[in-house]
Amino acid sequence: VLAYAQHFGHRPDATAATLLDVTATNMRIQVETPDGAAELTVDFDHILESGHDAHMTMVQMSKTAKKALA
């Protein structure tokens, strides 16, 4: 979740992240930063059609984010 926030949420200053909600179009994440807590929304690149689609999309996003942050 931290990688999603740092990369897709454009919050490289985030030190911790909690997934708050996932919908068919986005995920809401609460982040902790040196300046305090903040909430952000990360949009998906398509409308999720099933639980399996959500899982596969989020796995791919995780890989992309971790690679970009490495």
C-alpha cells in the first residue's frame, strides 16, 4: 500500500499507508507523512469488473510501483 501511495499517489514523502477503500474506479489510501496524516485517491486505469480483476490489477500496480521506486 505504501508503494501505491508513493508512486501512483505521488506522495514520495509517505512513511506509512493504510488502504481505506477500494471501488470499481479507485482506491482510497491514508498516508502518514512528516507533516501529518493525509488521504489520497488513486484511480485505476479501467473500471474493475470483478474481485479477480481487482486482485490482478492491484498486483500489477504493486509490481509497477515497486519497480519505479527501486
